[in-house]
Amino acid sequence: MIGAILPPDVAAVSVFGDLSPREGCELFPAETAAIVRAVARRRAEFTTVRLCARRAMEQLGLAPAPLLPGKRGAVSWPEGVVGSMTHCAGFRAAAVARTGAIASLGIDAEPNGPLPDGVLEVVSLPRERAGLTELSRQRPEVHGDRLLFSAKEAVFKTWYPLTGRELDFTEAELAFDPAGTFSARLLVPGPEVAGRRHGTFSGRWTAGRGFVVTAIALPA
Ligand SMILES: CC(C)(COP(=O)(O)OP(=O)(O)OC[C@H]1O[C@@H](n2cnc3c(N)ncnc32)[C@H](O)[C@@H]1OP(=O)(O)O)[C@@H](O)C(=O)NCCC(=O)NCCS
């Protein structure tokens, strides 16, 4: 599902549900130590998404490596690799690429259902809410408020590894094309990659099997 909205330079693996240890889902000792005190649900998502990441790395010819949460939850990927992971109830996905091709990746998945009351007003700008009205006219099966939330999470996951800074929900203005693309205009100075400042991130989205999924792959 997620592979369909990422460029060919990116390897992506997703699963609906969890992988059991029988299916080869083993963690490195340092990864096990990182979740030793976590509840079962957290252990399951942490483990499964890392197996997805290992499979994706294998597709790129990369050796398995521990994927440990670092500052602000951002994962330290091996040298020369960028990646992103997401998990929600019933779905886990990971995407990886070589830094020669992609500067930063952000993927996110959410259940295709409405946001809790009051959340949309906090995470969106007036112009984004107006855009959602048009989106829902053309794609009534998609919960636009949830899609917007997911895309903003993907923006943050793309932004943070490049900047190491917070980005508030109101510091990027998103617009969706009903055909499955979106743009995120940064309202703060964008990150500089290879001498070029990125003021806008371009992404893609899809919906199906009860989920909305968003992805950004910033070219190197
Ligand atoms: C960090 C955040 C984006 C994670 O999103 P989420 O929907 O809660 O969770 P997901 O399951 O989709 O993703 C979790 C994964 O994201 C990755 N992640 C966590 N923090 C991250 C960060 N700072 N940078 C990049 N990736 C990060 C991790 O791989 C994590 O999985 P893991 O803990 O098993 O390693 C979210 O919790 C958050 O802090 N949001 C506020 C900031 C924001 O979104 N601003 C909007 C800007 S427009």
C-alpha cells in the first residue's frame, strides 16, 4: 500500500497486523533493551515495524542493523540510509532509501475515520479546512480531517531528521489533490538540502482497507 505512493528509489514494506517471532521477527539486544519496560501493544508495534524496515533494507542490499529511538523519538538509521516508520492499530509500515537518492523520508498511516472532536481546529489552518470541504466533495469515502493529520505527521517525520527542531501543526499549510498528491508549504524557513532550501514538501496519499496513508520523499 505504501510502496505505491513512494518513488522507485525507496524500498517500502507494510503489513496488516503483527508478525510473530515464528516469522523471523527478532530484535537486536539493544532494541529489546529499548522496550523492555513497554506494554505488550508497544512491544508488538515496535518489533513488527522493525522487521518491515529490515525487509526494506534487504531490498536495497543493506545489512540489518539496530534501529534505536534517539532524540525526540527519531530513529538513528545506519550511515548512508534514511528511513521512516509508522504504526497504527492493524497496520505497520517502513520505508528506506540511500542518502544518495533521498534526503529525508516521512511516512504515516492512520485509520480512515474522523478525528476526535476538537482536534481538527487545533491541528489545521482555516485555508486547510476550506480545502477539506472540496476534497470531501470529490472523495467522500476519505476522512479528510484524518488525512490532513496524517500528512502533517509525515511532514514532521521528514522535517525533524533534517533540522532537529520542532514544527508546530500550524507552521505548514497543506493542500490536497483528490487524485492522491499533496503539498506542504512551510511557514517557517525550510531545511537546506545540497545547497537548496525546501520551502515546500511534495507528498502523495492513498486510502484503502480502512486506512489513510501519506508519504513524502525529499530528493537528495
Ligand atoms: C513523532 C510523531 C510525528 C509520530 O507520529 P505518530 O502518528 O504519533 O506515530 P506513528 O506510529 O505514525 O510513527 C511513530 C514512528 O515515527 C518515528 N518517529 C518518532 N519520532 C520521530 C521524529 N522526531 N522524527 C522522525 N521520525 C520519528 C519512529 O520511527 C516511530 O516509531 P518507533 O517509536 O517504533 O521507532 C508524533 O508523535 C508527533 O510528535 N507529532 C507532533 C509534531 C507534528 O506532527 N507536527 C506537525 C508539523 S506540520
